[in-house]
Amino acid sequence: MDISSGTPLYVGNGNGAMGGDWGIMFLAFLAMMGGGFGGFNRGPMGPITGDQAPASSAQLQNSMNFNDLQDQNRDINNNVNNVYHDTVAYVGDKYMELQRDIESIRAQSIQCSFETQKQLADQTLKFSEMMNAQSMMIMTENQKTRDMFTQDRFERMQSEINELKRQRDLAGLRDSLRPLPPPFPMAAGF
């Protein structure tokens, strides 16, 4: 066989006993793995160290305990999240309830203010009417007092007038009953 002739170094057309081209690739693949597949259930070649060693029952128990702890941690986190969301919802509900209560109190306060203002207006009106009535009563009493003083003064003046008339009449009667004194002579030389 001459290399220069262009014929391959292996014999066959790919359908040989070893599977042709694919067979060689399979052998190359096994060589690269170096028996890393456990040697067909016989374990790896060489000493067993680190992660390659089979797990002991204590390691399996630790792994299961760790998984249990992770499950418990996940459950705790879920519970904390549930409590958080429940608390947020509760606080939100209470906030809305508080807002409704504040609005209710505000509305009641406004209504109370309107009622108080109405009552004050009614009381002011009643007080004003009462004061007007008292003013009218006082003015009536004052007028009666003035009228009484005026009547009394009028009666006194009438009495004085009547007394003066009586005195005049008596003076006229006295003069008419008494003779006149003799005229006083106004003589020359006197």
C-alpha cells in the first residue's frame, strides 16, 4: 500500500467489523473518558475521594435533615409572607374603616354645627322678641308715668287757676262791698 495512492490507511468502506468510521469514534470517546462511567458499574478507576465517594448513611441523613430544614425555612417564609399580607390587608381594612368613621364624625359635626347655629338663631330671635316686648312694656309704663305726671300737673294747674279765679272773684266781691276811700285831695300846696 502506498500512501501516495490516495487509499485510506484503514480498510473498509465504513461498513466493516468495527462499524467503520463510527466505531473508531466510539473507541476514541471511551478512551477520552478514561473509564469515567464507573467502568460499567465497577466504580471509577483509581482511588475514591471527595464527591466521587459513595455517601454514607450519616451523609444521607444530613442531606435529608438539610432538605427538611429547607422545607421548614420555606414554610416559615411562606407563613411570614402570609402574615405580612394578612396584616397589610387588615391594616388597609382598618384604615378604610377609620376613614369612614372620620367622615361620619365630620358629617355629624357639620350637622351638629348647623343645628347649633339654627338653635342660636332661634334663641336670638326669641331673645330679641322678648327684649322688644320688654322695651314696649317699659315704654308703655314710662308713657303712663308721664301721662300721670302730666295729669297731676294739669290738675294742680287747674286747681291753681281755680284758686286764682276764686281769689279774683272774692277780691271783686270785697271791693264791691267796701266803699271806696275818699279821693285823696291833691291840693296845691300840700
